[in-house]
Amino acid sequence: MKLQGARILLVGATGGIGSAMAHALAERGARLCLAGRRRDRLQSLADKLGDGTTTASGDIATELGRNALVAGANTGLGGLDVLINAAGVLDFVPFDEHDPGAVERIFRANTVGPMLLTQALLPALRESGGRIVNLGSIFGSIAFPYFAAYSASKFALRGFSEALRRELADSGVGVTYLAPRATRTSMNPEAVLRMGEATGMHLDEPWTVARAVVRALEKDREEVYFGWPEALFVRINGLLPRLVDRALRAQARTMARFARP
């Protein structure tokens, strides 16, 4: 895909990865509509990116919010070539102590919201022969203890991406699923960072992920897993999940010290 002049709705634009992606895409000459919940942060980012960048404020987890994002994309871009679903939330807690409302919130933000927003924007993407990009996680292929709800929501997003890609195979609309490993952003609370240090978890910077997303778009990649050896573990987990079970059971004992409701 040629990014120069491409009309892109970037959902989750003010997050760590989202903001880095916004800068990287703007450098390639893309026309951006920045979407998220915080109008002030969206406008601040748009001002940094310069003329031609528009914003749409709304919560992807609600119908009202999704309608606002669709309207913002139509008004600001006059059509759509790429939808990037990069919004997301997580909790790092023992599942038996996880607040039920928080579990629902994770699925609304990480899975249901992106699915319904994609559905609403499919007519515009069919018209342009565009592309849907869903930002998942390595945790969407390897289920990590104390991230049960988050892992499950990203497993579901990966399954949705795979099913939709097959469904749209003859439509001209592409579907890309991108799975970063742990990234140093505000979405990961201090407890996750301390757990990562104790377990030797690799942490990427947002710019590393953003550059990989841009390359994936330019090459029309369908599925990308970031990081080594995490990308290898994804394949091992798919073939020999019980082998990964043993490794993660040992690691879970260390993780338990940091997980809190």
C-alpha cells in the first residue's frame, strides 16, 4: 500500500503506540483522523502533526462513541482507505479477584468495539479497496497467567481478524493482524513493569512497534508477530501448548508476587 495521501482513521491515537504510529504515518504523507476518548489530547497531537490532520472524539466501547468516530472519519477524510484499531485496555490481576465490570470493559474496548466499528466502516472500505488493521498482542496467541481477560480478548480479536480476512478475500479489502510483545507504554502499570524485570520479559519502545506497523502496511502483510523469541514461542504454543504450559507455570509463581486486584 502507498501511504502518501492514504486516508487513515487511527483509533487509540493518544496511547503510547498510537501516538508513535500517528507520527510515523504522518511522516509518510498519510491523511489522518485521530480518534480516541480524550478530545484535548487528540487536538494536542493533531497540532503537532500539522495541517490536514483531523480528530474524532468518542469511546469505541459504546455505540454513541463509535457513531462519533464514523462521523468524524466521514467528515474529516471524505472516505477511508485504512482503519487502524489500536485502542486497548488491560488488567494484571488474579482472575478470581477480577472485578466483573472490568472484565466486561476489557472485552468492550479490545474486542466488541473494534468489531462493531469495523462493521460500520466496511462500506467505505469496500468502496476504496482499503485495509483493516487490528492491533493485537503476543498475549493473543500465548495465554499468560494473571492476564486472563486481556489474553482472551486478544485471542478473540485474532480470531475475528482471521475469519474476516477469509470472508473478504474476494472483496479487495485486506485485513492485517499485528501482535506486539510487551511495550513500554502507560497502559502497562508499574506492577507490570516490575514483574517484567523479575521475569526477564522483553519490553519494546512504542517507536519500534510503530515502525513495524508502517512496514506491514506498506507491504500489505496479513499477520505479523513482533519480537524474538516471542514470535517463535507463538509457533511452539500452537503446536505444543503443553510444553509452553510447563514454562509459564514456573514463571507464574514469580508473576503472582506482583499481580493485584
